[in-house]
Amino acid sequence: MTNPFGYSGKRVVVTGGATGVGAALLDLLAELEAEHVTVLDVKPPSAAHDVYLETDLADPAAVDAAIAKIDGPVHALFNNAGVADTMPPRTVIAVNYLALRRLSEGLLDQIPEGGAIVNTASTAGSQWPSHLEALNEVLDLEDWAKTLAWIDTNLTDLDVLPYFFSKELVQVYTMRSSRPCVRRGVRTNSVCPSPIDTPLLADFRATMSDKLIDWNVSETNGRLVTPREVAMVLAFLGADASGYVNGVNLLVDSGFTAAMTTGQVDFSGMA
């Protein structure tokens, strides 16, 4: 009997596989017997993989070149790569949202029925309802250069950090794209972790402050989520076991959002 949680016979694509969650995901996919793994990153991964495509995800031409090199079926696409606000706003939006969208749409015809697209979003994007009009305006542009021009002109007025806005875009894009994709037999979901214990955490501490990160951790269960814990949820959403899950932004935050929504979070630590 086929393991519904496994990847035997499946070919997958992972972005951002060199470190952090992506590296943990590569280890996990090897354990789950993935047949073939292609990694897109600016640095080569050390974890198990079959093909490495050096790809600057901030460059649309590089993304298109990578798409052209990916042969055969893609049973699961993991759009995992991301950068923090230590990078310029254009780079943040390009890597975290535009490349994700371009890969999803560029590889869609290669994803067979029953396949999946899994995006790594963040709890940082949880305030999307308050920016929905602007987010839909950006999503409607469907163009790399026009999107970055919009960011140049409008983002400052929204009073939201580029990283937060990029993850709001990912969450809303996941929901919007899930309906047309599932009608082609392809599911689209995202994972929304709280702060993760990866090398990128230092960048988040620099841009969001130690105070905010430490408060978030203290109001969950007192520790950061591990890369493997996030990778396991990514793998679940890409596997047959989640075959009727679609259009979901799945929280991986040890109940922080649930506690905040129901008035159980102590905000005095942020005073």
C-alpha cells in the first residue's frame, strides 16, 4: 500500500534549499523517498538533492531560465525561499512574492493532477485583511515591473514593512490562486510559521527588534519553532495525505494567533 505521506516516485522542486527550513525539507524529502529533487537557490545546498540550479530569485530572467531547465512532471513545488528587510524593499517583494508567483504559474502545466504548490508564508502576513484592497490591487497587476513600481510609489503610505507586506501578498495569492488551480487538479496552500530558529533570525531581530521577537516567543510556548517542524508541515501539504486541503494558510505558531484572537495574549511585554 502506498504511503500517503511519502514521496516515492515523486519529483519535486524546492526554492531556498541551502539553509534553514529548505535544508530541513531536503533532509525530510530524502527520508520520505522522493524520487527527484531540484533545488533553486543562490547557494548550493549541502543536503540531499538531484539537481541544483543557481538562481537569483530577485531576477525575473533568472527565474524564467530556471523554469525552462526543469524537465518532466513536478508533483510538488515548494516555494520556500525568502529574505528579510535587511534587503532592499524591491528585493524583498521580488524574492518573497514575485518569484513565488512566477514559478507557480510557469510550472503549473508541468504539475499533474493531484499535485501541489506549497508556499512558505509567515504569521507576519496575518494582518492581510486590513490591507486587502491594496493587496488585491497589486495581485491584479500580474506583472513584475509594474508591481515593483507600485511598491516604490505606495508602500510607504501603508505604514507596513516590506517583509510583512510580502507575506500578506503570499497569503492572499495562495487563497486567490487555489480556486483556478484546483480546477486543474492542483492544490495550493501555504504554511505560516512564527519566528523560526534559522540563520535568518538574526536579520529579523535587526529589522523587527529583539523585543518583538522575544515577546512573540514568550507568548507562545517559550521557544522558537525548528526548521524541521516547519518542514514536516510543508511536506504534509505537498503529499497525498492532504489531498482535500486547498486554499489554506496553515498556522505553525504553537497557538499564538489563536491566543491573540481570543484575547489571551499579554501585550504588556510590548509596552
